[in-house]
Amino acid sequence: MKNFFAVILVLTLMIFTGCGSSSGKVFVVGVDDEFAPMTFRDGNGELVGCDIDLAKEAAKRMGVTFKFKPIDWDEKETEMTSGDVDIIWSACDIVDEYKPYMIFSKPYMDNRQIVLTRKNHTENIHSEKDFAGKIVGTQAGSNSETYINESVNLKKTFKEFKTYRNFKEAFAALINGEMDLLIVDEIAGRYELKKSADTFQAVDVTVGPVTEFGIGFRKDDTELRDEVQKIFDGMIKDGTAKKISQKWFQANLIKSKS
């Protein structure tokens, strides 16, 4: 009889604790809070953006709390490996550089790098070879920085290569004339162009390979990755992810298949 009641007690606890699921837990989500329109602060200082909306919806469906933590993008590895951050959900490129310490969801959005200049300062830029003699800048820790550092011969032609803590600082540096060309993720660049059409212009040059955004998790946390992926797949299937994308881009940029 005692054994019978012991079994009932164990089953009851399993039911109320979600049978080992993440229900009720708190996860820290690392974000770049200056990467509009994916993760940024509005006029009231609140974190908003496409990725913020997607993450909040996923957390609601999982029955967990996502606590957003702004991080320096160049410190992703430290944040993840130290355990200070559980998830990176902030327009994170799926690239080999991050794979030693991070695993990813399926890709959910395409990304490429474009070039911005100050208005009326294109100076005949048609390809990467035209970067020669220019001061070129980008965000520290970005896919653009990795590409430039790996393209040694291209980098040697620059007058100078500068990196900035976030793209907000980089946009300001471009306005101030600290650089000639800014390499930026297209999503962030197009958003800034829409707001500041009289200040910036895009150059018809794509820099480096096209990449994809994914949700990042610690290397060994396949359980959390798989749980979030299942929820996100449901958001794509029922059209919720599409609606969130349309809110921010007036188009559905969410990939339906990996």
C-alpha cells in the first residue's frame, strides 16, 4: 500500500511540474538593444522589435519567462559560456565562428551585408575593389567584421578599418565623417534609411556571403533548443510569425522552411 501511494505521489508531482518541461522557468535572453528593427529601445526606453515580439510569443506559449539582457555583441561567447545568458535571440547570424560555443535553431530569416554612405557621397563605389583608400566601418563582433578580417587582401586596401560597439554608434560615426563607408546588415540598414533618407544612401554593393538568422543556445542545451524550435514551428504554421514580420517590415520575411 505504501508503494502504491508513493507511485501516486510521483505521478502527481510529474503532472504539476510539467513532466520535466521548461514550464515556469526563467531564461535570460541576450540581445543587442541598438539593432532596430529587430531588438532596440523605443522612445520610452522599452525593448521592442521583431525579435522581441517573436521571443515574447514563444515564451508565452512555453509557459516560461524570458528576461531580456542587453549585451555587447562582441561579448557573446563570454555571456553564453559563463551561463549569464541562456539564449541569443537578436538577429544572430548562423556562422561557423559561433559554432564552437553555440547551437542554433533552424534559420528563420535571410541576411546580407550592404554598404551605406552619407547622402551624395557614393564616390563611384560599384564593387569591393572600390573600397580602396576608404575608411570603412562596421559593428564589432558582427558577421561583417569577420568577413573583412578574413579577407586580408581586401582589408589591406582600406585607408582604415574601424569597429563600433553597436550600429547606433556606427551610424553616428558615419554622419560625423569618421568613416566613408559603413557595412551593415541589410535589415538594420534599410530600417535606418527609411528613417533618415536625407542623411544616408545605400550603395549597390553586397559585401560577403548571404547569411541566415537563427536563435542561439549554449552548446550542450539541445533540450531547450528543441523546445523553442517546436514552439517557433507552431508560430510559423499558424501564421503568428508572419503577422509579427508584417508588423515590422510590411512583408513576410520569415522563412517557412530551413
